[in-house]
Amino acid sequence: MKIEHPNKLVLNLLMYSRLFNKREFTVNIMYVDNKKGEQMLEAWKKSKFTHKLH
């Protein structure tokens, strides 16, 4: 989602969600600076997570 403010500032919102059995894991990435946003998105896509259900 992109939100454009009257002063031309653009806020970008990305949401990723996944179910692990009955638990939902959600990550939100929000940015104004496109270069930093791309860096965050790249880091997120390269991340590895493990889950343990107790």
C-alpha cells in the first residue's frame, strides 16, 4: 500500500503473513526512503526462521 500525503511524502507499507500450524506470523515493513526500504525488503527476503511448538 502507498499513502501519499499532501506534502508529496509517500509512505510505503508491505505486509507478509504466514501460518505455522494454528499460529500466524506477520511482518510489516514501512518506509519513506525507497533505498532504505529496498534494503529492509532484501534483508527480510534473505531471513531464515525456525519455529518450535511447545
